[in-house]
Amino acid sequence: MLLSSLTTLGVGGPARNYVEAAAEAEIVAAVRAADDAGEPLLIVGGGSNLVISDDGFDGTVLKIASQGFAVNAEDSCGGASVVVQAGHDWDDFVHQSVLHAWSGLEALSGIPGRTGATPVQNVGAYGTDVAQTIAAVRTWDRAKNAVQTFTNSELNFGYRDSLIKQTTVNGSPRYVVLTVEFQLPLGRMSAPVKYAELARRLGVDVGMRANSLELRRTVLELRASKGMVLDPCDRDTWSTGSFFTNPIVTAAEADALPAGAPRFPASGGQTKLSAAWLIEHAGFSKGYGLAVEGQTAEGHSDDGVASGRAALSTKHTLAVTNRGGASAEDVLAVAREVRAGVVRQFGITLHPEPVLVGCQL
């Protein structure tokens, strides 16, 4: 099994052992078998947040394929308590939540991957993240060889971070997600719109609500315009989505940047910056690395980086894309150039958002 076939980026060498599990008992059995044999274990869901080495993975690759969701409770006071299987397609569940008039997830429409991955990264977009609606996550604790359920407060959620991510090494987690429970208010109106661009598109003020179905459609349109909705025919979507997280820096570091650099308040008195702005203003335009007659699409000289096989998206500078036939090293070469350029220009080090398996920047 070539792991490139399991990832949205389309890179990755062979798996020595491949297992697909469609039920909780099968997931636990596969994990225990690998652990009992002393084998390295890589967990794969939708493969939308993975960069896997060209050498592949010398161990067991477990694809989580459990499906479905169940309503534990639903009333006007507490809202809907919904338990979702880890392998269930995330965007399908978001769509179902809108159709069922469960509010709170609509801004997370169009994000590829499986539901079990959402608490790991504290997946978020357009001012919303899953930490706002997750009630509990049921996991298999490989260290204790037992089921472990975490409440929201125990998961140590942060910006693209959680306890589960903090205890994951090279794609191999201590806690394997089995189900995720969401607590969602009832109603056809969205959660308050927090993202200015989205609010403008919807014709509402920031902090106001909109019809959830209309908001979902608008988010899908916005994401598609940036190459962030999977389309096999569109090479701009052959990526891991945003390759770099938005940097969190001290006030002094933020003050050293040009006045036009976007700044957002973060916890602990720190400041969140826009990685996309830093990349663009360090000289990397959309399509950087895409060789066209000795030059990239945006006029950069062709320095041989990935030879055009990998490049920044032509729609969004945060995505490193596989233009066809790219290797993991091609993708990483483009990412390294971008990271180094931002350091040279601004002294800010960008950090990768996807999990790097068997490789590094």
C-alpha cells in the first residue's frame, strides 16, 4: 500500500503493514496487535493533515474507517448531544448538523478529513474551532491499555493544539480517538459570525448571526476560491490545507513588524500574526515554485526548487501543493524556502501545521 493514495497531498512511500478498521472493536484490536508486536503505529483518517516520507512507514498503518453518529439527547435547554464515530467524514457531519438544525459547526464546512482528527488539531476556521462545541472525546489509551474519556476541560485545547496532539509522536498517538461527542444548540441560525470577511459576504455585522445553511454555502464558496475544498481535478487542492500555522509572538516581536502587518490578540498577552501576510510580504507570491519557461508563475526566477512539481497554491500562499508527480521532499523543499525567506525578512519562524511523518523541515 502506497501511503500517497491515503493522503490529500498525494505523497508518501509504502506501508509495511496496512490495516483498515471500520468498528471500535476492530480499531482497538489493531492498535493492541501492533503494540503487542512492538511495531511502530501510524493512524490515518482522511489523510488531509499528513506529510509522509518518501521512504514510507516501517510499521503498521491503521486507517480509521468507522462511520455514523447518534443523538444521545436533544432538547431546547441543553441542545443536541451527538456522538460521532472517529472515521466519519467531517464535512458530512457538518452538513448533517445544519440539516438537523444543530448550530455551531457551520463555519467549519468544507474542511477535509475525519471527525476523529478534529480534536487533535483543535480544527478551526473563520473564527470558530471545535473546542467551542466538543463535550467529550472517547479514546483508547495505549499506555494504560484501556478506554479513556476526556471532557472538554481535560483536553487542554489551544490554537491548533490539544492534549492528544501533545502526546502524539511522528503520527503515533498515545490516545487513539474512538468517538467525539458534540454539544450543539438547537436552531436554524448560526453561531455569532466572528470573521470579518465572512460577515461581509453574508451582509451582517461581526458578532451577528446568519442562517446556518446560507453561512455553510458561503464558507464553501470562500474555501473553494482559495483551493481549500478538495477537487481531484484542481491541483491547487492537492495539499494539506494551510501548511503553516499563524505565529503567536510577543508584543515586542509584533511591534517590530511593519505597520500594515495584521495583528490579532492571543492568550497570555501575546499576538497572533497572519502567516499568509508574512509569506506574501517576504516575496513569495501565489504559485511560487511553479516553473514556466524558466520562471515561476509569478515571475520568480526558476531556482530549481522542486522543478515545478510542488509549488505554493495559485489561489492561496499558505498551501504547498503537489502539481503532479511531487515527492514529499519536493513539498518540503518549497516549504523550507518559504520558511527561510520569512525568517530573513521578518525574523519570524513559521511552524508546520500538518504532521510530518518520517521527515522534517
